[in-house]
Amino acid sequence: MVSDADFEELHAFAARLGIPRRGFHGDHYDLPPPVRERALALGPVEVGTGDLVLRMAGARGDRARSRRARA
């Protein structure tokens, strides 16, 4: 689970799901299937890897958006 807004949003959502902060892996939380289903029921948007990279801030997102603009 990641956020395209900021880590504060991500940590707050993880807390709503009962996931401890120690479950944070630097830029994401891994969700076991039952928790993933609960998370999706709360309304986040599920996206594929390509869309995720486009939504990201920083160098990876910038490079992906640049490639898409050239295509």
C-alpha cells in the first residue's frame, strides 16, 4: 500500500487498518490478502504498477511522466 499524496496520509490509513508503524517499508506497507480487502472496502483507488509510477513524486515519477509525454 502506498500513497500518491504523502507519507502522513499513508501512515494514517495504515493506522485505521490496525497496521503498526513498524510495518512501514520505507515507502509502502505490505498488506496480507484479508487486510488488503478491508483496505479496498474503505475506498482507495487500486492502480497498476505503471500508473503508480506516474503518480509518484520524485525522480521515478518524473522519469515516467517524461517518457509518457514523449510517447
